[in-house]
Amino acid sequence: MEESVNLNSTLDPKDWSSMRSMGHEMIDDIMDYLEGIRTKPVWQEIPAAVKDSFQSPVPQKPSTIEEVYHEFKTNIFPYTKGNIHPRFFAWVQGTGTPFGVLAEMLSAAMNPNVTIGEHAPMYVDQQVVNWCKQIMNYPESATGILLSGASMANITALNVARNSQLKLNIRKTGVKAVPGQLVLYCSAETHSCIQKAAEVLGLGTDAVRKIKTNSDYQININELVKAIEADLAEGFYPFCVVGNAGTVNTGAIDPLDELAAVCLKYNLWFHIDGAFGALAKLVPAYSARLKAIEKADSVAFDLHKWMYMPYEIACVLIKDNHAHRSSFAVTPEYLLQQERGLAGGPDPVNNYGMELSRSFKALKVWMSLKEHGLEKYAEVINKNILQAFYLEKLVQQADNLELLCPVNLNIVCFRYVHQGLSVNDLEELNKEIIIQLQEQGIASPSSTILNGIYAIRVCIVNQRTLQADLDLLIEEIIRIGDQLIVSLNFAL
Ligand SMILES: *Cc1c(COP(=O)(O)O)cnc(C)c1O
């Protein structure tokens, strides 16, 4: 048995030259693909045979890299989600950039584990966090960490809020030490990751007070204050308010200054979920409204959405560096830092979050910001906002389209309407319009429900979208809607 084990076996190629030429071929294919993305369908159905191919068992024997790449090109590459396409408008999904792709490749080549140690990636990671502070105008003394997404960034901040806000050692005792149940407040329009965070942090769903919004989908401050007062009177333990800088449904920005004042009055941690909307701070027309992000104790935002970085990357910033570090720092024997050598270097990143092993996700941000400069990002973000207002105008000008919420950032919610159709009929009709837009590969909006009304939802965090893409979207929605009206199902 032992004789058969080769002590010199590795996973590196025997033939570096064929690996090299495969790499060149891939780069050519990638650049062709990205350059020509506009000519491709936004989305296409996955054939059954292709789906079946993903049922094959774990490979025991080798294939050639040519075979593997061929399978990728046949079964995976064409059937992508489409979020890099200029007419992808669903959910809140970023596009990435070509240079970002190359940065990811370099990061994978170096493959450092960016947690601890004296190596350049640690300093790049630190610099990107510092740039994030500058983008949000947070003080240099604030701390932050790059994470996989805003869900992780939000829970990281809420853990610090929970641990630091009380004069109790929650890290040691858990939440059972709290006299009365911990509660946090946010608007009913808040992203579901806040509720999940509360569940994971041991607070439970009941601890999330989802405060009613006004007709503009912003949190109602009077309702918030009433809820806090009622909870205090009943012996609950309020500790945090989560404000929205851009909700998923409509892009609503809560009145952040007023929230800051409420937090100050009741001594609550003020956290902001700015997953995409916080980046609008870079746009002059929004910088005043979003200035109160600077008053918050913490802010979470994605860089893979409205900074167009390849997935995954987000950032959380925390003003009180001591609160942040003392919420996460643990130093086991196997992670001791040294004065010199590889185990020197900056404060280990795992003192600021849950993850130990971390990719070099900072590199794509570092390279992309140098490539374009922050001003260019501000310009493209502003373009997306102005595109949303342009789309709003197109909707208002069309006889059979109805705007369902005034645009205030980068999201447009509307529906196709036709006289005499019930709310349910219109829902079916608009669902069908969205599906046909996707199946015909034209565009990918998503949907939502606003005040019980089914809406086509167009969210623009797309650096590739051009004005003509919005004209086409509207033309095609009207074409499909009109066709459906004359077809049997929707005949009156
Ligand atoms: C997308 C989003 C999140 C979650 O972010 P992920 O990066 O998907 O984890 C949270 N809040 C808002 C407002 C979002 O748009």
C-alpha cells in the first residue's frame, strides 16, 4: 500500500504550456463575452439536458482541462443569471467590470488568506477600509471590515450594537443577562436580513419592531417614538434603531436626521442599512439627505451593488473602534502575533468580525478605484438615478402604464393597466409581461407588491444601462401588454 503513494504528487500541471494557452483562450473568451454582452439575450431557459448534466456524481477520475472548459462553455456560460447585461433590472444586483474580473483572477493567483500576518494584501485590505471611511466621511478612528455582503455587514454591526450598548457582558453571559427582552426598531420596509440577524443574535423575531411607514415608504417617526415609549413602559430593553438609506422595494430613504435625534434621546445605537443607497452620498443632489449617515454609530453597504464590483464584497464601518474590537477579538494560542516576521503585521482582521479565513476581496476594489477614480463612480451612480427619473417620465407619458410610487432614487415601480380589468387580472397580466420579457431575453425587471398592488419593479444599479435600453424596455412592455389584452386570456 505504502509503496503506491507518490510523495511527489501535486495538483500543479505537468504541462504548464497547455495551462498557459488555456488561460489565454479563457481571457479571449471573457473579453469577447463582455464586449458583446449587449447582443446576447438577458436570460434564457436552461434546457433539461443541461440541468441533468449537473446531476452527475463526484468525478473520481481526471478529465483534461480542455474537456472541463468545453463543458463550462456548453452548460454553464450561456445560462447565466444575466445581471451583467445592460437591461438587467431585477432585485438589486451589480454588474461588475472587466478590470474587476482581471483583479479577481490576480487575487486568486496570489490566493492569500487575508486575516493575519505581515504581507501586502493586509495593507491593501486596510487601505480599502480606509477609503470606505473616506467615501462615507467617517472619522479615521472608525474601524471597519470587508465582508461578503450587506447581510453579513448588517449582522456584524448589530452584534456590536448588542454587545456594547448595554453595561452587561453579553459576550460572556449571553442575552439572558439582559433585564427585559432586547428590542430593535426599523421600518416595515426594512430588508429581511435585519430580522435574520436578530434571530441569529438570539433576540428573536419578536424583538424586531417593524414600524409603519408613511405613504412615501419612510419610517413614521411618531410611530417609532410611541413604540419605544410603550416598550420602555412595559419593561422591554430597546437598544438599537436601524435606518434605511434606500429600501429594496422603492429606494426610500428614512429621515435619518430625525432617527439620529431619537437615538440620541433614548440612548439607542443608530445603525444604517445603506446596502446600495448609501453610495448615493457621492452624488451632490443626495449628499445633504444622506449626510446623517455620518451621525450613525455604524453603516453597512455593498460594493458589489452600486459600486459595480464583482461579487462578493461589502463593508461595515463602526465609529466606536473599541466597541467593535471588543465585540469580536479572541486570541487563541495558534493566532498569536509576533514582533517581526510573517506573524507580525496589522491587527488581525478576525478581531473585527466572525470570519477567520478571508479572500483577497479588497484587490478588486483597490484596482477598480485606481482605474476609474471615485469621481467616475459618482458620475455613473448619478447616471443611474437620472435614468430612473427618465423612466418615470416615460411611464407617466404612456397611456396604459401607471406609476405606483414616485421615484426618489433608482427604483421605478409601475404596472401596465387596461380599463375594466380587476386588480387580480392586472396582477396576472403584469406577471405575464415580466415573464415574457425574461423568456424573450429582452430585459429582466422583477416584481413587488406595493399597498397590495402588484408592480413591475425596475432597479437600476447597472453601469452598462444606456438611455435607449429604457426606451426599449417601455416599448416592449407596452407591446407585450397590448398583445396579451387581445389574446384570449385577457379579452373582456
Ligand atoms: C441587498 C440588500 C441587503 C442584503 O445585501 P447582500 O449583499 O445581498 O447580503 C440588505 N439591505 C438592502 C437594502 C439591500 O438592498
